Amino acid sequence: PKYADYGTKFTEEQVSQIEKKVTTKNDLIRIFGEPSIKTVISETGEKWVYSYTGGSASSQAFTMKTTSDITTHTIDILLENGVVVNFAETKNKQNMNMSVE
């Protein structure tokens, strides 16, 4: 199988270190590194996004079938004055099968 990774891979343990109204920008960089996306949403507010997509694909020449498994793991973090005020984590797994007729 062939593997592809994109973005910053992170664990549930790392996510559990985030505390609303306690965790700062510097803490986030120490825990996760630089975010994939930084967006200014107000004079004192920012949204940081950490996103990871990874997967594998395999193909069978005899059956002309390709199978792939893709996992997307994202955490959206809202900061106000450099401190986390809210965050949301999403994790999706997709399996795709394709065949040539």
C-alpha cells in the first residue's frame, strides 16, 4: 500500500492538554507546533486550525480494484487576547473502493 500524510499529526493526549481560559498561544505552539491556518476574526480574536489528513491506498491489477482509507483529524481553536476560549475537535474516516469495469 502507498501512504500519504498532510498537515500536523496530533493525539488525543495532546488535545486533552487544552484548557479553556488557561492555555495560551505559546502553550499551543509547544504542544502542537505552528497551526495549519491562522485567521484574525476581531481586534483581539483569532482562530487557529490544526489539521491532519493521512491515508493509504492499494490496488490489485488482476481485479482492477483500488481501495483507500483516509483519516482527517482537525481541531479548531478560538483565542481571545492570546488565550483559548473555545475549541472543537473532529475526526473522520472514509473508506473508498473503486473498480474499473
